[in-house]
Amino acid sequence: VPVQPVTFLFGDDALRYGCSPDGIADDFSGIEIKCPWTTKVYLDFLLYGEIKQDYIDQVQFSMFVTGLNYWHFANYDPRMRNKSFESVVIERDEDKMKTFTDAVGQMAHDMDVALDRLGMKFGDQWAGYQLKEAA
């Protein structure tokens, strides 16, 4: 699958949240590749089809941010000599998308309350910086 590398993709015009996928494959899917800290995580994936919940959440959030429908998830473990790279396609979970919509709204509210207590407003961190558009 040809992959377009990306850096950080913001999910809103206010630049409050985003994701940093390993790449975008096409108009429908992205890419995430993990090299787990332990071989057990890789073996759970390889032998039982189990994907670490943190990875699933990350992939689903990337779909939330990008609006894409599928994510190619790959696990790689260089310590495994015979089988080191395996991948699956994960589909968008609409229930998760609703959860993220609520969570992002709550996070923005909580952030604004905390910043107000500090005498700041969201966006102050961007003052003086020129954000570059992706090429």
C-alpha cells in the first residue's frame, strides 16, 4: 500500500486536538505501525489476534480526527526471526466516535477553565508563531 507520510493532523480549526499517524494510505484509510516494548504484546497479536487496548484507542482516535473509515494496523517485532511483521485492518467504530465527540468537548471546556484560572486563554501558546500548512 503506498503511504503518504504526515506529521501532526489537527482535528479542528482551533487546533485543540489532533493525531500523528504513521501515514495516510488513501482516501479511506491510514497506517499505524507499532514495535511493542515486549515480545508478549506482539505474540498476543500474532497468536490470538489481540491488539493492545491503547493501540486500538489510538487508531480509533486517528479515524475520528481524520474522518477516515479504516486503519491498517501493523505490529513489528525485530526480535522474532521467522515472523516479524503482521498487519490487520481495523474498521471505524461509530460508538467510539460519539465517545470522542463528547470527550473532546469536555476536554476543551476543562482546558478553558484551567487556563482561565492561570489568567490565559487557549491560543496564547500560538502567539508569535507562524503555523505552516502541510504541503
